Amino acid sequence: ERSRPNQRQRYMRVLALLSGGKDSTYAMMKCVEHGHELVALGNLHPPADDGREMDSFMYQTVGSELVPALAECLELPLFRAPITGDAVDQRLIYERTDGDEVEDLLRLLEAAR
């Protein structure tokens, strides 16, 4: 059943971070179901972007080659960037760290802004 918003609920303009897999696609669909406005898609992919999976601590890369087709079907802008960092800072509380793959996400979001 569709959620029923209350008067205090705030809606957001959302960039959905898609890996090309079912979980990120489902999360995107739930955001829309809850009334948020999907305005763009984001994707971090292996540096070669040739469909081969890479061993990433943060990001699923299988299926990343499908994300441009999803963006085309949804008629949404797509922001893509290669994963260039590694899992440098694996502590529970993350601190900005040069060379960490989390910084790739930050750069992607800044580009989409």
C-alpha cells in the first residue's frame, strides 16, 4: 500500500545513486512512491567502464554499464564518474581522506549540484 504523507512530511528532490542492480533500482522506486521528486541519476563505475566487476568496498559495479540505458528510459540526466579511490578509511566514523573511494561519491554529487 502506498504510504500516506502527513502534513509535516517534507519531500525532497532526489538524485538516485544507481549501480544497475535491483536493490538500487528498488530504492529509487520507493523514493518516488513516498512522494520525492526524482531529478537525476548518479553512477560510479569501474575506471575501464567495460562491464567487468571491480573489487570495491563501497560500490557494486556489476551492471553499471546498464545505467545509461536506465537514464534514457527514465528521461533523466545522468551523472557518471569512475571509481578512482580505494577503501583507505574503513573506520566507523568516516573522515575525509584523499584517495578514498568515498571521495569519488562526493565529487559526483558536487558535479550534479
